Amino acid sequence: MKRRELSAWLALAGIGAATGTQAQGLAGISELDARTGLKTALETGARAAVNLLGRPDGFLGNPQVRIPLPGYLKDAARLLSAIGQKKQVEALELAMNRAAESAVPGATRLLTDAVKNMSVTDARKILTGGDTSVTQFFAEKTRTPLAAQFLPVVKQSTAKVDLAAKYDALAGRAAGFGLVKKEDASIDHYVTRKALDGLYLMIGEEEKKIRRDPVGTGSAVLQKVFGALR
């Protein structure tokens, strides 16, 4: 890849145009370094997101990813709270978020494998796909296997809350009338989906941080590639 093409390729990463002193910095960067830098950024972001979410209050304490009760069940929850079952409702929401926090640590291997197997086409899609391109990449590559991996962990957690079964029965009937999405008719499937949504969102957020402050990562290749355009 020619240096001018490489400059444009890297600029698409959202760091800015490569001109003046930036172009001088790019002189020592090869295509291999550029691809390695992107892969390192994605893997670093994935690991950081897993560490951030896969701990107590990783979901519950983060407004960006906290998992609320699905759809119209919020109304049912208010009714249950009004008749003295507020603690049970709170216990269910707590269990939902704790389930997500328990499931996320197991995602690391699949996420890092997706990065290692990333093609040139994948890389270009990420760099030209806008703010959600990283989220889309990981979702396309890992959502199905991670959903299968997360679901048993989520079930184990929500099974501890008796009210979960009642919500499933209620949601199942509501889904038949179109009041609840079919994929949300099960608390376990709903939590699994929301856990994955939150994970991909935070990976994207962590990757943005790396672009803004490559030096802060402590990675030589990230400092070289992303720092060259600062």
C-alpha cells in the first residue's frame, strides 16, 4: 500500500487528516503496522469492556448498559409494587443485571478470536463504517455463539428469583397479542440480548478512548500508529 493510501486509510479511523507533521510521522508506518495497530486497538477495547462489565455493578451501575425490565412489563412491575411486591420486582431487576455481569467474562476468547481472524475487508469496513462500525463487526462475528454461551449463565442467575417464571408466563401471553416482542417473551433471552448489546456498545466506547489517547494504553504499536496522526 502506498504511503498516501495508507495516510488516507488511517485518517478514516477518525483521528483526522494526515497532513504536515502528521504525514512525517506516517513515513515510518507500514501497512502491517497499520493493520496490527487496528487489531491491537480492537482487542484492547474488547478486553477492557469485558473487565468493565464483568464485575459487580458493571451493568447495574452503568446507565449506558443497565438492563431495565422489558417493554410493558414495567407497567406490570408498578402494579406489583403497588400491591406490596416491590422487593420482588427489585430482586428480579437486580438478578437480570447480575446475570449479565456473570456471563460477560466468558466472552473474551470469542472476541479476541474474531479480531485475530479479521480480514482486510473487515478492517476497511470498520474504518469506513462510522461510529457504530466496531459494534457491528463484533456483533456480526460473535453474537450467535456468544448468545448460546451466555444463555445458560443467565438462566442460572434468574432461576434464583421466583418472580422470573411469573414474568415469563405473563410476557408469553402478551407476545401473542403483539404487546411484547417475541424475542423478549423470555426474561432469559431478553437479558442475554441486552447483555450482548451492552457489551458491543462498551467495546466501541473503549476503542474510541484508545484512538483519543493511544499513549495511555501503554502499547508501543498503538502509540506508533495512532500517535502518528496526533
